Amino acid sequence: MFLLLIILGVAAFFRLWQLNTIPPGLYPDVAINGNDALDSIKTGDFKLFYAENNGREGLMMWLIAFSFSIFGASVWSIKIVAAIIGIATVLGLYLLTKELFNKNVALLSSFFLAVSFWHNDFSRFGFRAILVPFVLVFSFYFLFKGFRLQKIRDFIFSGIFFGLGFYTYTSFRMAALILPLVLIPYWLIYRKQNLQKKFLLFVSCFLFFVFIVALPIGLYFLQHPQDFMSRMTGVSIFSQANPLLAFGKSLIVHLGMFNFYGDANWRHNFPGSPQLIWPVGILFLIGIALAIKRLGQGFKNKDHSLLITPVFLLSWLSAMLLPGILTIEGVPHALRTIGAIPPAYIFAGLGGWKVFQLLSQNTKNKRMLIFACFFFLFAIGLAGFNQYFVKWAQNPNTEGAFTKNFAEIGYYLNSLPKNIQKYVIVNEGGVPVPFPNGLPMPAQTPIFIERAKFGEPRSIYLLPGDLNKINPAKETIIVPMKPDDKIFNELKLKFPQGKIIKQNDILIYGIKQ
């Protein structure tokens, strides 16, 4: 218990330290979650599915709204939701891995997850995808615990968590592929013990609660089938001229992302770095080899109990890589494959424990071995800290990836007196969203920052073609979301009394009456 508390403390430190400033800014895809949460609080309409911005399942917006009700609306209040979910996932991984193996494998797996760049990154900025590992580890924990203890309540909890998964992120749907490969080995074991009725009762209970919890969003998708696929259609390998070739390429790069070349997107990764730091990546491969070996032993000895864990973990890893493998944009894609994080670290923990056992059998000085192992884990943690908080967080590219400049515009607008007329020119491209008035997504960031302080935006947001709607009846500032000489020249012609001013590294056009 003491070691688990230390690991949870490490996980909390990695996910909470400087949360207000790292990552910087507020990415529009996260800002719209905040705006939708504010709208839901205001109207009382907590949607199952928020169709804007290529569609988003509702659970994250509900949690953000709950956070706002406690802490008030702010960027930090969005981030803290993901951070708490991330910390809870570390606990869930420990519980699940202990259920599958033993306490030692569980401690290693949860520690590797606690200091993981991959999981820590998504635990700190508000994407709804961070919910996927969370619901998976707890759903499978209660499922395996239920089969071990044969308690109905565990199957109820498992079904609730799995059902909630359909309200998290599109890639969760692939988790349905894992279930048959978990249940079939248990069916064979229960049948051998003449416990078929008990097995059917347990599975029926689990599936009933999955069905009940997932039913509302299932009915929504039946009524709105266009929302079911949302963005996935446009980036699918099946949209390519040669889908088989696209599949092969995507498969290779996703299999290689753990140890060779990871996601190149600054929001998702330190570009190009493997998703697993190299020592953990080696342990991950050892863990997979051990699982395959145990799988072979199970088939050879016709021992179904040996099949359960390796089949489960290998199917989990494979199924949750599919959302990335079946797409062609930005591969390898750390976000779409976020559901593969837990089995990856379970394999690493399994490999780490096996290496420790081998060293222990061949080492006389046990104290020195223990010291070396703790030094190794400390080095892994230090490397994870350095990669995220130093190399990545302090890199100028990270500010750009999280559109820090959009947030700075929002904070600048908030600093202005109420009597100044404010216009924002949304000259950044992006998916148009209904609020406000079909403007591109980038506008969501300064809009949220204004709403967080004042309840509603005090500024008027316009497209570049709508400069004629500017009516400077009093002192006015006009802020293009990115510097644009063409816009400034048009403003000079329309309002020659104004001038270009630089405020907090933001170029504005100021008009004084």
C-alpha cells in the first residue's frame, strides 16, 4: 500500500504541477468543450452528443460543467478534469494488473504509466479521449474480479463503466471487439466445471447494464446516423484509392510507434519520439513475448485458464490500435490509439518483473539489486519529467501547437475597460461551428476566455469579409487573430484616424474618438 501511495503521488505530481501554465494557451478543440459546458449549465441541456466540431460524445462536457460548478469557469477548471481522470487511471491500472498477475507487476505497470509522457500529456489539457483508458481499466478490473469472486455487483460495476465508454471518444467503440475474446475462455472454463448457468447469469448481468447505460446514446445515433461516423469517414483508409496499401502502411507505422518513431504532432508527443521511453519499450517487447509464450503453452496443454490473460491483453492492444491503423491522417496517431496505453504498460510491467526475477536468481547481493532497481525507476521518472516539463514544455513549438496566441488575445480583451468597443477578426481557418454565427473553430479560444470572466463575450467576432460591419462609435480596438497586412490596409482606408498598435505581442488596430 505504501508503494502504491508513492506511485499515486508521483502520478498526481506529473499531472498537477504547473497545470495552469503547462501546456500553454487553450487549444480550440478544448475551448469548445468549455463553451459547450457553459451553454449546458446556462440552458440545462446536457446533450448526449455535441455535433459541432466533427462531433463529440457528451461525458467530458458534463464533467467540465461539474468542475465549473465547483471551481468556476476557467482554463484550469477544464484541465483539472483530465488530470483527475489521469490520476484515477493509474490507480485503475494497478487494480486491474494486480487482478491479472500480482502486486509486483501491478506496481511496475502503474509506475510506468504515472511517469509516461503519452498518458501524462493527454491528462493535462482537456481532450475527451483521456476518458477511454479510465473506463477500460475499471470496466475490465471489475469484470475479472467478478469472475474470480463470482459476485454480481462486480459485473454491474463493469457493465456501467463499459456502457459509459460510449460517451467518451469514438475509438472506444473498438473495445467491443475485446469482449468475445475475454468471455469465450471463461465460458470454456465454466462449462468444464458444469457452471454454464452461472456464467450466463454473470454475462447477462454485465451486458444488461452495458445496454441500459449505452441505450440513450445508441438511440441518438439511430436517429442521427450521420453523427455516428462523424470525422472518421474523411480520414479512413477506405477513402484511399488503394485501401489495402494504406492499411499496410498505417499498420507498420503504428506497430513501430512504441519503440521507433511516434506521433509527430507537438500536441500529442515530443515529435518523433517513441511513445514508450526506450527502456520501457524494451520491457514492453519482453512482456509481449511472455504473453505469446503463455498463449502457446495454453494451446499446447489445452489449458483454457492459461489463455485468458494473454488473449485479453493482446486483443486489447490490437483492438485499440485499430482506430489509428484504419486512418491515414497523421499516422502514427497517439490520440486515436489512446485506448492502447493500459495494455502497453501492463506488458512493460510484466517484462520488468520478469527481468527482475532473472536478475534475482543470478545475483548474490540482493540489496544491491534492489538499489539498482530503484535507481532504474528513478531514472525513468526523471527522464519522463525532463522530456515533458523541460524539453517539450519549454519548446517554442509547443506554444504554437496549443495556439497560445489565441488565448493571449482573450486575456488582452479581458483586460480592456468595458467602454472600449472590441472587434475580433477571425482570419484563421477551421471548421465552422454554430456558436457564434458559424465562425471557424479558432474563435472558440478567445470566446471562452471572455465568457469565463464575464459570462458572455464582450467583443464582436467577424470574418475578414465583414469589415464593413465595424462601426466605431466610440474608442475601438480591432484584433485580427493573426497579423494580416491586407486587413490592416483595409482598416487604414476605412478608418484613417486609427493606427496599428502592438500590445502584449498582439498587433491591433486602435481607433480613438
